[in-house]
Amino acid sequence: MDNRTWVVLADEASAKLYESKAAERNWKLVAEMSHPESRAKESELVSDKPGRVQQSEGYRSAMEPPTPRKKVEVDRFAREVAQTLDDAAAKRAFDRLILVAAPPFLGVLRQHLSGRVQKHVVATIEKDYLHLDLREVRERLDVQFETR
């Protein structure tokens, strides 16, 4: 068996999926995903002022949307990443999966992972390594796995 491991580096707006084979030191970029709406300010995501409602006392108050748009966009991106991983798991593209993501996003991503993907997860690391040099990411992961 080749023991293909995918390493997912992600935050709320970007993700990079790498393949690492047991016999090789270099990682191959499998996919790169981006969701700029997750980084946008709330005011940039909402197109107009909140709606108004007539109160029984005769005055109007502004209605707030039930969920902030930014949170909706982060959730949407987590679903997109989870679907990509599920599609890959269905094609048997990896044997093992390591998730490395900023803590808030990792929690959202975990909620959307299918059972098929979850059974391949061998490690989750709550760190934002996405924007580090790839060599440095490998070194940090090596150190973390040595201490386990």
C-alpha cells in the first residue's frame, strides 16, 4: 500500500490540500481553495440596512439578521472544503487525513465532515499554518508528531 496522506491546511477563507506519500519527502499540492467572502467585513456582505417592523406601541425598530453574514460565509466555506474531502474519499484518493486549521475554523469544519472522511482522520492540529512556508509547516508537524 502506498499510504497516501493528505494534509489540509485551512483557515476561514483559504485551504490548501497536499498529498504526502510515505516514501517521499516532498508534498504535492492537490487543491487550493479560496472563499474571500469569509474575510470580508460584515458591512461589505450586507447590501442594505436592516428591515423594520411595526411594534404594537406604534414605533419601528430595526431587525437584525438572525446570523451574521460573516459566520454564514465561514460555514459555507467549511461545507465546501468538507465536500471536496468527501468527494476525494469516495474516489479513495487518500488513506489518511491530517487536518491543520485555525481553531475556530477547525470546529466548524469538523461539524461538516462526513463519516466517510472522519474515519480517515488520523490527526487534527489547532494551528494556523496555512500562510507559512511549506518547509516550515513540515518541520512543525514533524516536531508535533514526535512529541505524541
